[in-house]
Amino acid sequence: MAHEPMDGVARDAATLLEVLQAFEREGYTAQFAAREGANVECLSCRNAQRSDDLGIDHLRRLEGASDPDDMLAVAALRCSACGARGTLVLNYGPAAEREMAWKRADYFAAGTLVVWDVDVLRENLIRVYRASDPENPAIYGRGEIAEAEPAVPGWRFPVAELFD
């Protein structure tokens, strides 16, 4: 899985359109859409698949010069079902955090005990939110062992395994 900008993609002050056009020139012509439950839908074959089942070929981050809500990531992906190559645009700035806070509130209202927020785009952290204290997550980084108490008693996971 490559995470460097690909050849042909502007590296300095690139716009979203420039990045999408560069990926299209490299054959990433299909589109993907983020769905609930960490799923991604290939809009070519309509197959929804877990995000960890997708082949991520390239990842490009974009940050707005003056607006922190302009933080985006463009992933160049391959569909595991039909093989289509395309792009998925994700927001990962403060606006994304507000949306995730609303989703966590919904999960906790439905009886969920623990929600993991895995940050693969910026800090390589796992934030573990609990229904008992939803505003104060436990934060785990590389070299630490994350857990999911009280939802999965005794279960532990080395954070570095997610990011290596």
C-alpha cells in the first residue's frame, strides 16, 4: 500500500480537482462512497465492502490554507469485488470530528459501550470512547496496547499493528 503522492499529482497547494484529475489520468476513473459502519460502496458494481477489504493504492492529503474544515484525503482504491479502480474523498478535519461526535452519541444511545476512533490519516492514534464518559477518550499511540473495556473484557490490541 503506497501512501506517497503518485507521479503526476501536484504536491504543493494542489486543489481537490487537480488531485482527482491526476488520479483519473492514472486509471482511477470509478468512484467510491463512504457508508455507515466503516463500509465503502463501489459505485461501479454497487458492492459495499468493509474499508479494510479495499486495496488502497495511494493516499493524498489536502489541507485548506485558511479553513481547517477543508482538510480532505483522496484515496485511490481498487474494488475487491469487480476490480474497478477509483477514488474516495474523505473529510478528516474539525467538521469530520463534529459528525463523528454525533454518531458516537447515537451509538451510545443505542446501548453501545465502547467506540473506537482510529486515526489513520493524521496522528496514527486510537481514541477509545466509552458510554460512561463519552467526552474523554482514552488515547493510544504506537508502542501502546489499546483495549475495549468494558465491552470486550480482557481483550488487548497493539496499536502499531494497525499502522505498520
